[in-house]
Amino acid sequence: MLDTPLKTCPFCNRPVRMIEWPTLQLFFAWCQRCEASGPRKRTETEAVVAWNSLTTPAPAHAATEEV
Ligand SMILES: [Zn+2]
């Protein structure tokens, strides 16, 4: 078991699932409600950390739209 729990979805605030993709050796968090998904990682721990860093609801394109 992991020490670090998955945070809820930053977009809809619902619990998310950890998806395992054994054939590709990939892990990522996935929200069933809004279908947001975290960065694909090689280990579950990395996927959890990556997901938990997504604390700010920011669209993927927002970073380039500075006003
Ligand atoms: Zn969501």
C-alpha cells in the first residue's frame, strides 16, 4: 500500500482512481466524473505524486495565456 493517498480531483473535487496499464507499464490517476487524468508514470508512486501536484485547476493551455 502507498503512504500517500490520492487527492480528490482538482477539477470536480471527486475521488479519483489509480489506473494501471500493465501491458505498457503505466500508471495514472483518472477521474470517472470529469475524465481528467494525471500524468502517465512508470510507477504507482510517481503517478500519485504527479497527480497530487495538480492542485490548481488549470487548463493545459492556460500557461501560455498570460495577460
Ligand atoms: Zn474530476
